[in-house]
Amino acid sequence: MEIVDFIINSIMTCLFCKGKSVKYGLYKNNIQRYKCLGCNKTFSETTITNVHLETNIRLVLHLILAGCSTLDIADELGLEEKIVIKWKKLYIKM
């Protein structure tokens, strides 16, 4: 599994109740479907993710590997530092 997919799957939470979600097959157009374990609603990555999420993850990981601090990365990309730290921890765990 590619690191970007791993991070996206790790942060996928329910748009409706913010609960944990799990992969739940695919829609007809091959978009990953998720089901919330809390409210049982289903949704896709495109329902809840920013269209620039994958680009941001790649850029954050590139900057981390280049030695930039999490605070500098967050400031430069307009992200919360806790998001950058979370992606860094997920990258290290993988």
C-alpha cells in the first residue's frame, strides 16, 4: 500500500458523526466506499476529503524528509501543526 493511501485511510472519519469508518466496497465508478461504525452511513473519499489532500500529503512528506520542522510545514501550507504531526507519525509507523 502506498503511504498516501495509508494516511488517507487512517484519517478517514465519518462526515456525519465523526466516528471511525471502515472500507465498505466500491461504488460503480470504482471510488472507495466507507461505512461508519457509529451511525452506519456510507460515503466516499470524495465526500469528505479536500481535492488537494493527496497533493498536501505528498508535499508534507517530502518536506519532512527534507528536514523541515512540522511548524514550518504547517505555516507554509496553511495546515494545523497537529495534522502535519499526525501524518508524520503515520509515515514513521508504516
